[in-house]
Amino acid sequence: MSPLLACARHARWLLVAGLVAGVALPGAASVVRPWLPELVALMLFLAALRIGPRRALGALHELRETAAVTLVWQLVLPLTALTIVATLGGLGTPAALAAILMLAAPPLAGSPNLTMLVGADPAPALRLLVLGTAALPLTVVPVLWGLPALGDAPAVTAAVLRLLTTIVLAAGLAFALRLTVLKQPSERALSQIDGLSALTMTVMVLGLMAAVGPAMTERPVALLGWLALACLANLGPQMVVARLLRGRMPNARVPALAITAGNRNIALFLVALPPQTTEALLLFIGCYQVPMYLTPLLMTRFYRARA
């Protein structure tokens, strides 16, 4: 068996190993962190290469569904959370800021890869990723108005445009390859792409867990609190969405929608944060990797039971 096929076969445990290494080897973060943008682009490229342009685009009614889900995920949910938190008087807390920003963010660049790892169709996740990122400059504005601690909107918009450019270039290159070189890839080739995707995600987590290791010794109680919030913010929406959508749409599309509901690209907003809130959000992002990378291990049986 080739190394990539082995990575594909044991992908869920490979992600767990990446989490452990991210905490146990904090020095690796300094090596991986400068390459995170390139790793995100590679992960998106591999997801698009695995899916192909025809499945990614989908039928017209699926595109309408994608637009409706995007508005709910990135506009309705964060504004609802913002209203509830503001009513309770907790809008200025770091936990509220982290949770609302998570809900306002587009799906994680690796959400199609996570969907593949639970054995489901990743095409809806890729459509939500592309459309959600494209719509973010519009959907995020009302949320930013309610969160003055974030800073100004132009910085966030610039980051969104950079991310959107990355998505267009990575997906465009992958689709060009599928239309020319890989018109009909074999099952072995697809499995090798899956293995490379799992390996890429494993390397990425080394750079994303940088704040967790020091917090284990310096602020263990605070770390547990942030970890609990991250698990609730990630796994909670997945379970709720999967239960709500069961029987209301084809079961094959439910895992992708549920995974994108709980796995968001919150790190995008770091460019707009004032220095006093950066530290807390970095710790949340580090803790957020735990349920994210454990999603294939924890949720595969959950999704298959509802298929």
C-alpha cells in the first residue's frame, strides 16, 4: 500500500495524531505557521480536484438551496445570537465575541475534506464554501455594526477578498485539471487525493494549536472553559442541523450542511481585532481545532445512522 493510500485509510486517526502533536510539539508551530495560507489553498485545491467541476456546480435548484443556507448560516444565526447576548448584557465578553464571530464566518476551507472523511458527498460543502466566502463582505456588515470591539469593516473586507481570490485560483486550477488531465480518475487516484488531504490537514493543525500548549500550564481552568465553548459551538450546530434536516431533504446532502454549520473560518477575523482581544480569540481558535479535527472520528457514526 502506498503512503497516501495508507493516510486515506487511517485519516481519522491521522487527524487525532495531528492534534496531539500540535500540543506536544509547540516548537513546530513556528515552522508551520508561516505556511498556513499555502496549506489552506492546497487543501481547497485537493477538495476541488476530488469533487470535479460538474458535482461542485450542481443543478440550479441546488444553487438556490446553497444561497438560502448561506444566508441562514452567516446572517440569521449570528444576528440572532448577537440579539440574545445583547439582551442578556454579555455582548462585551470575549466568549460572546468568539461565538458570534464563529457564526458569522464562512465555512472552513477544509469542510469539504471533513465531509469526505465522514463518508458523505462533499460537493454541497464546497458550494457553501465558495458562495459563503463570496457573500461574506455583505453578510458580515450587519454583524460588525453590532460588534464595535472588532474595529473597522475595511480590514475584514480586504481579508475576505484575499481569501476569495485564493478560493477562485485553487478551485479554478483543480477544475482545469479535471477537465483535461484527470477527466475520469480511477478509484486509486481518488483515494490518493483523500490521503494527501488528510496529510495536509494534519500538518496544518501544528500551526493552529500554538496557543493551547502554553495555556495548559499557565491557565488550565480558562483553557477548559474555552475548550467547552469550542466543542459546544462546533458539535452543537452539527447535531441540531442534522436532526432538523432529517426527512426534509435527501440524506446524502445533510452531513455537508451540518458540518459547514459547525466548522467555520473564524481565523479570518483576526486581521480586524484590536490587540486586547487577540489573545483570547487565539486560544478559542486553538481549542476550536479539537472538535473540528475530531469531527470525522466522533460524528461518522452519527451521520451514518441518519443516512
